[in-house]
Amino acid sequence: MPELDTYRSKRHAGRTPEPTGSRRRARREAGENRFVVQEHHARALHWDFRLEHDGVLVSWAVPKGLPMDRRTNRLAKQTEDHPLEYLDFEGDIPAGEYGGGKVILWDTGRYDLEKWSDDEVKVVLHGQRVDGRYVLFRTKDDQWMVHRMDEPADGPFEPVPDLVRPMLATAGDTLPGPDDQWGYEFKWDGVRAVAYVDGGRLRLVSRNDRDVTVSYPELRAMGEALGSRPAVLDGEIVAFDDANRPSFGALQERMHVVDAGRARRLSQKTPVAYLAFDVLHLDGRPTLSLPYQERRALLESLSLAGDHWQTPPWFRGGGSGVLEAAARTGLEGVMAKRLGSTYQPGRRSGDWVKVKHLRTQEAVVVGWTPGQGRRQGHLGALLLAVPDTDGLRYVGKVGTGFSDAVLEDLATRLAPLVRADPAVPGSLPQTQVSGATWVEPVLVGEVAFGEWTRDGRLRHPRWRGLRPDKTPDEVAVEG
Ligand code: MN
């Protein structure tokens, strides 16, 4: 069939498991109006949509897949006609060959034809996964759009929301009770991120609504693994130290990177993992109002496990054992979540309680003092404050926990922020602040510390790193 010349010219028979298109089955099977959608994990994930027509499969590559709702139009690029034998093809096209990558039969069935012209095709698909009325229309050359025209039979399909703010936990000194009414998870010492997956594409948004996708290229494959399932997940981005323990310090060099090339290099050197612990939207439905344990069951049904993403466990009851296990394995602490509780976006809720071994506090950097010896004249310690009823309140000086590289980085960030006088009102302890260089209170960091002193200072603070995901007015004093 001459219609298949392009198809054959792009492929090496014998090097790809795809059908050659030489068999003359076309006439016998003509007019059956079959269709197939193949999920194709090529260099860029896409879905190949093929309609049987005049003895061949007329084909489009749809980068984000067929839309499930009536509000979303999706791009479709017409590709070469494929042989009918391609209707049941799935398998691995070897790397280096045309379309190299895995092909999965995503859906197949028959269709009713409503209209077929050079620029517009209207069909009603009857498949296992797709059942609905679609129109494809040409916008220019091989560029088309595909649009769903009817509402799904089981109710409207809601597109992935733009923003769901993460639910926040209250801090507790001890585990809440009664034990059998709570679920427990390990607390991961990383940075919070909500993951949005639509058409196999991942978008990561930080706690302060910043799109941080570019900083973590190794997580992109999680979107591809979810394939056509639109989902919003809540979780933590975590880096690991040499002992393979979550390390907020190790994550520091990844958090601020906005250059794609640099992020790629760092993803080789210090890779991160996304630890998913909640699901907020799935397959066109919000899941926020489901009870905690049902959301967890739904999350586990996704079997999210890859080189750079996991679904860590949760435990029903047995909180003290989980807390002990966290301490033994060097984890930061435990998150207790009330069974039956809904997900409350953007709210700090008593339904989630964090109990930490390591006491940490966020603080605003208000100045620095020079170091000793080798660091004479250079930044040696930071002066910290927290928001208070009338502005800022000084809480102490931190001079440990820094590497030289971190000190240099902080010096660079603080240089343009210098101001003449302290941003902290009132009297300051002269022994701590002598020789200080004051800065605008803009940068937020985090320290570990022993306890609060009676005069409201941090005892034994140790620097953990900057918190670019927090703004100064978000800093809260934890008891
Ligand atoms: Mn393809």
C-alpha cells in the first residue's frame, strides 16, 4: 500500500518489533472502525491516537493524551499512517530506532464516525478507558487540536487544580491520643512540595507557591510513571547524607537552583527523592474530603516507587513504637495524623501533629559578626531574630553548623542587604553583637537548638540552612 511508504521508510525491518505493514489484511478488515491509543514512552512521552480509515490507521501523536473533560483542548500532531496490524502492537522499540522506547496499549475499541473531512474528524469512541465524543480539527499543516464534546457518563471530570496549598501540622511535645485513633508516619527532614501530574507532566510547587520543578529534574520521570492518570500528591523532597539518612544540609545545594543545566548536574551529584504521603486529587476527582486512611489507601494503590520517588509507610496506632524507630534510625520525628480527618489545604490543623526529636526553629537573619583566626574580618556567625508583637525580637547568635562554602554563599547573599542600624528594636547584648554588620531582615534560615532560655534566646543553636520556601512573616515560634 503506497499510503504506508512513509511508515516503512522511517523504520528498519528486523531492527524494530513493529509490524512491517506489508501484509494485505486491509481489504478484509476494512470498515470495522477500530481505534487504538498507545502510550509511547519515547524521548518525550506521548499518546498515539489511531483511527482505522480507508485500510490504514490514520494517526496523531497527542503529547498529553486525550482530554477527559470538555474544558481542556489538547494539541495533536498528525503523523504518518500506520498499518492495521499496529492496532494491537505493544512492546519495546530499541533505543536509537525511530520512536525508540516502550509502547503500551492504553486503550482500544471501536468508534462511530460522525464526520471525516481533511480538516475535521468527529468520532464517538467506545473503548475500555475512553468512552466519549471527540472532535479533532486541523489548525495548520500537521497541527491539530483534540477536544472532548460530551460529559463523561459517571459525572464531570475535574481538571487538575492549579494550586492546592499544603496542610500544616501543629507541633507537639508528646504524641496525641488515644493511640488507636491516629495514624503515624515518619517525619522527613526535607522540603515540602505538592506534585501536580497532568498528561504525564510533573509540576512541583513549594510551600510558598513557587514552581520549583526546574530544580529537581530527576523527579520528572515520576510524572511519566503516572502516565495518563491526573493526580495531585503531597510529599517531601529529601536528599540523603553519606549514611543514607535524610539530610536537610545535603538538600541545601539543590533548593536554590533555577538554572536547568546546573540542576541536571547537581541531580547526578546529590540526587533527591520525592516521598509521597498524601493524594489530593486523582483521575478527575478531588480527594480532599476523604478520610486520611482512605487517601492513604488510594495513594498506595498507585504503587509509586521508582529510582527517585517512593511511598513511605504509615502505621495505624502504635505511635510510641514508631517514635522509637524514628529515633533509632536517625529520623527527625513522627507525624501523627488523625484517622478519619479530611485534608485541609493551607491550614495548620490539630488533626496533624508533629513530634520531633530534633528541636528546630526558623529565624530571620538580621546581621552577622566576623569570625576568628582564618575567618578574621569575614562572616563568622549570624545574628537571628523572630517576629514579635512589635516587629522583630533578637533570639541569638549562631556560629556553628557552617561549612566554608556555606559561609561564602551567605556572605554573598547578605552583601546587598547591608544597612546602618539593627532592624531589631530595643537593647541588644553587646557581647554578642560587637562588630556586627546589620542587614535587612529578608533571609530566613533554620537552626537546631537545645531549648529556649528564660530571656527568650536560643540555647546552643546550630545552623541547618536557609529556608527559601519561607518568608520572614511566616516564621513562627515553636514552643
Ligand atoms: Mn509515537
